[in-house]
Amino acid sequence: MDTRPLETAADPKGLRRIAIDPLSRVEGHGKVTLLLDDDNRVRQARLHIVEFRGFEKFIEGRPYWEVPVMVQRLCGIYPVSHHLAASKALDRVAGGWPVPPAADRIRRLMHYGQIVQSHALHFFHLASPDLLFGFDAEVDRRNIVGVAGAFPDAARQGVMLRKFGQEVIRITSGKRIHGTGAIPGGMNRAVDPAERDALRAELPQVLAWAQDAVTLARRLHENLPARYADFADTPAAMMSLVGRDGAMELYDGVLRLRESDGRIAVDGFDDQCYRELIDEAVKPWTYMKFPYRRDLGVDDGWYRVGPLARVQNCDFIPTPRAEAARQAFVAAHGGQPVHTVLATHWARMIELLHGVETVAALLDDALITGGPLQAEGPRQRSGIGMIEAPRGTLIHEYEVGDDDLVTRCNLIVSTTHNNQAMNEAVRAVALRYLDGETITEGLLNHIEVAVRAYDPCLSCATHALGQMPLAVSVRAADGRVLDHVLRSSTGELLRDGPAHDAEAAQ
Amino acid sequence: MTAPLLVLGWGNPSRGDDALGPMLVDALAAYAGRALPAGTVDCLSDYQLQIEHALDLVGRERVLFVDAARGLDAACQMRRVEPQRERRITSHALSPEALLQVFADLQQREPPRCDVLAIRGRRWELGEQPDAQAVADLEQALARAREWLHDAVARGAHTEGVNA
């Protein structure tokens, strides 16, 4: 399906405009806009980011040793990922890379705890309502409370898996949030043996839940109605870190790029040289940049990151249960690359299982309870830290002056890597399911289902009681609002209210 | 042992008035440490209200949620919260009502009595600090939270803690 012409309508005059604003269950200020002609044919579809956050300016000017703590405030969904990516970058500034083995193990434990808790939240909280009840189900069922009511065991497992992941984070960082475990050059605390033992006691049950989660994700995927078999099928190159032996590697590795047809394009690429591999482009209608492969250029160089890319990019997963699940995933697709975005949920649960297995192995490693925790060496002026965060590759890059203050900062988060891939998914769904149809809430939810598969973290952490969850406006060519529907905080559909302020943005 | 009272606030300390919830929790924890017997109240903060916080309610007698809120006419506002199968498709965070419903579904019993204290917020930008007006509103909210605390103790919250 060629979706590219839908990025910009040839003649937007006279087209009706629909805005999904903001995307529910997606943090930050993002929206989808559709331009329709008089026959409801889709002429333009875009995922926009309508607010500039200025993360870099928040960091620049601060002492570099404060940064691993401060960056946690960039994101309330995955603060640990920012914490570790910043620490890895600043290890190099502090001359402390590689960190001592004990610090490496504890950081990995923290990171895989984050993978477990984030993936559990995504699947059971964000994705399973759509998969369990259907994309067209009543609004009041498509949420975690609906899942808890209809499938209490699944809901309980989701809560307990997330709780387990957070406990792993707590014993490595000292707190459930705002922890300060990682510092430039290593860690500032080891794991308390009593806390380790308490988590080990939970492992048999947690492993069983994680295995059940893979089974559930597979069953839901394979039982999707036939009309969703090719839902948002958007072939894309796949990028991730892998181990030097081709293993799945989420904390530290080398970059691999695989073409959409499965051929490996780039392998063993040093993450410190990522600028030679990718660049970022801007477009006038959104604040989010578009990373692309330098060798292919802006139009053809986009790629996908995250669970669906990682599970297919690696040669194997170095834990037995998850590797068996990966092989089953590959076999179920006939060994061919998979680009239907709903398969992301299945891949995500395979990673969750890998995360639990990895946590189990690390809890058995005596190094986590002690040993040298910090390395020192010649001070450097810059550093790059790259990890595979739950949603995909996360890059932190810093330059630091002689006065220890950060002079330049660049972050490429997984959602930014996936910008074009998400836009392609939106267009594919718009063409397949909305084109020529009378727009309903259920049809609009199809677009959100595609975006949610990526779990974009468009911003983070700012929230307050009373935010508007969803508004749709239909405008005439002269800008008049022909129809405006607000889905209120209680889920009621209200008409004739004022349009949201941000709706004015293109 | 689980303290019978829980104060749970949320918000991002680096996003303007979003910090007011965690700031109140910190101040109230310091006050409770001076004014109440140990083990009376637990004080927790997080970025956002999430599903696993349902487990923090287990074994409590009364709970106070604290968050910054848009659009308040007064410095703060206290209200009772009941479980509700809200129809909203939520963001990465839950409403207090939905959290109580998750508790009820998971635990198969009524949640403890819960109130929410909303503090007026007006500015939410990254890197901003609460201004003088916000700090003044916070003081009023803190006074209201102290009243809640003493009222809860007077109504019979055990000070020895209860088993979860």
C-alpha cells in the first residue's frame, strides 16, 4: 500500500478536516489530522506533535553529575531509561567507561526491571482492552477497568508483573521513582541481599505470569478478525542494538540495521559513531524530527525501532523461554519479516519474558551485592549513551565544558525514531478502514490502535485533573466548524462545544 | 506493618505547578513525623497515578490523594472519591476513581475511604518552579491536609499499623 501521497494533499482547499486531539492513552500533546473530500475520501493524514518541549534546554547549563537524576523528570513513563542512557553517556565524560562489573550487573538489573514493568503496563493497560474487546467496542469497556471487570486474572497478572518490575528498580536505585542509583562511572549502591532474596522468592510465580502473557498475546493476535490480518502493514527497515554475537541485547551493544525484506544492511556498528549512520530531518507541520539513514536519504531512509524490530533483528534471545517464544513467533509467520504493527504486542510480551528471565539470572549473580562500583579515568569533553528502552532505541549525547557544565545536549528518543513509521501506520489505517466511510468513534479508534502499538511517549509526566481526552472537529473549507464532538472525562460524547485550543494548529 | 493512613501525591517536580502534589506530600510527611506517633501514616509520591497503586491501598483505613488541578477557583478543594467504571479512555495515568475500581475488582472488596485534595495549578512548563501564588495555595492545601490527618486519627485510625 503506497501511503506516501497522503503526507501532503495536492490541493488542501475544499477538503474537510478531522482532528483526533489529543491521542488518548498517549502522553503529551500529539494529534492526528485527516483531510477528507466531499466523498469522505482521505486526502491527507498526519500524526503531529503540536508542542515544543525543549528538553535539551532543560539540561544545558547543569553540572554533568546532576544530569542522570534530572533527566528522569523528562518522562514519567520511563524515567529509568533516561537515567541509564544519560549515565552511560556521562560515564565517558567522567572517564569511567567501562564501569566495574558489579555496577554493570546492577544497572542491567535496573534496566530489565524497567523493561518488565513498562511492557506489562503497555500490554495489560494500553493494548489489551482493544485486543480483548475489539476496536469497535463500547468506549467504557476499552480500558483497564473494563479488563479488570471482564478478565480479572489477566488484570491481576498485569498489575503484579508491573509491581515486580518496579520492585527490581527500587532495590537497585533506592526508590520507586527519583532513584539515584546510577552515577557517571558506575553505581552508588549495591543490592541488599535481603531485598534480593525477597524478589527471588517471587520468581517462580512471576515467570509463570510472563509465560502466560506470551501465550495470551499470541492467542489474541492469532484470533484477530480476518479484516485485521493486515492491519497497518507497513514494511520498514529495523534498527536496534544487538550483542556482538547477534543476541538480543537491550543495555549495551552494537547497532544493526535490517532491511524490511530481512537482509542485514549494517551490522556491528559502533554506537559512538551513530551520527555517521543516521541524521534527523524536520518538517514544517510537526515539532518532532524525522530520523533517517544517511545512505538512503530522508524519503527512503526511515526505519522502525522497538519490540517488533528487536525480536526480528536479533539472531537469538539469550534466555531459553524467550528464545523458544521467538522461534515460535518466527515460525508462525513462515520465517518471513513481519510488519503488521499489531504483532508488536506479541513481540513485546516475548521481551517481557526475556526481561523476567534476565532479572532471574542477575539476582543469582553475587556481584550485584558488592564489589567496586565506580570507575575513574581521564575526563572527556563528550559522551554518547545508547540503550534499548522499552519503546526502542534511546540516544543521549552530551558535551561538557571545563567548568563541568553541560554545553550541548541531544536526545533521540524511541518515539522520534518511529515518527515516520507511525505516520505510515496512520495513513495505512486511514486508507484501509476510513476511506470513503462515515466517520465514527470506532473508526477513529482504529487509528489510535495503530499508534498505540508503538506506545509513543510524546511528552511525559505533566498531567492534571481535568485534561481533555479526545476532541474531533469537522471543518468546512472556509474554516467553519461543521461538527465538533468532545469525548468528556466521563466518556460522554458531547456536541456543539468549543473546539480545543490546539485544534487550530495544522 | 502497613500504616492505617496513606497520603499519596503525584506530579513531576520539574514541571511547574505539577510539583505541588509531591511538595505537599513532603511537607506533610515532615509534619506527621513531628506531630503523630510513628506508624500512623505513610506518605508516597509518584509521577502519575498508576494501576499498581491499587496495591498501596491494601490494609489502609483512610487514604488522601493529592494532585495539582487545572481550573480551580479556590486554592484547593477536597472531595470524597468513590469507585467508578469511568468511560474515559485513560492516558498513561489513572483517575482516583478508576484506581479505586481497579482495587475493588482485584481485591473483591470495597476500597478504604478515600478523599482527593486538589491544589490549584496554573503553569506546567518543564523547568518552571511554582510561583508565589502557587506556594500560597500550597500553604492553604497543607493546612487542609493537616486537618484531614487529625480528623482521620480522631475517627479511630489505629496508630499501631495493621496487617496488609
